[in-house]
Amino acid sequence: MNPKDSGGAVTVMVVIMLPLFLLSLALVLDVGLLFITRTQAQAAVDMGALAGVQELDWDAAARGVLQLRPEEAERSAKEWTLRNLEALRRARPGPGDVFIKVEVYNASPDQPMTVRGTGRVISTPTVRVEAKIPTTLLLLSLPVELKVAADASVVRSETR
């Protein structure tokens, strides 16, 4: 093949490969943004679980029993999770509402409990937050649902 005759072949190759390259670039950008969004959502549910576990029953603690006030722990966890997801939802609106599920476990060494969904056995008061966040891949316009979860437990500090 004569190199002088290959001028048209290069144009055909560019016309065929350019859309594939652009589609690949869009996919890489969307997946990168999805990972960033998931990281921010994980931070929000982490904060929610930590906020919920702060709702100790101080009267019970005075008697030496560590337990959470379930209604207050659930409310606090949900409120802080939503508050932290708010900025994320403004930056990347999704096709639907965020679903948040909060579970409060008043476990103790005498009465261990099993966390639903994970099967993990816990022996301290724990708050578990799960969130489902609908979002959309920006460049490809595909709907995606991110699922993140976190839990936090009360830790007894030994006094000296």
C-alpha cells in the first residue's frame, strides 16, 4: 500500500473513533462524579449515626446502665443525615426523594443484639443509618441509586 493513498483512511478512522473516545470520556467523568457523590453521602450517614448515638439516657447512665433514648436518637440521626445530604442534593439533584432508615439498638453485654441486614452481633448501644439516594449520571442521563450505611456505638470509658 502506498502511503500517499492512505489520507482518506485516516479521516475514516478519526470519524469512527472520535464518538467512541467521547463516550468513553463521558463515562469516566460520570463514574468519577458518582464516586465523589458516594463519598459525600457516606460522610452524611456517618455524621447521622454519630449524632444519634449522642442521645444517651442520662438517668440510666447515672444508674450505670448505658442505653439510648430511641425516639431522640432516631430523630437526631435522621435530622443530621438529611441536613448533611441537603448540600449534596442541591449540587446533584436526583430523580426522587432520599430514603433514610434509622435503627436504634439498646444492646448490652448481658443482652447482645443482632443488627438486621448485616447479621453483626453487638453488645453496646448502637445507631445504624441507611440511606438510598437517587441520582443521575450527568453526561449519560442514566438514573442510579446510591446505597450507603453507617453505624456508631456507645463506648464505655473506664475511669481511673
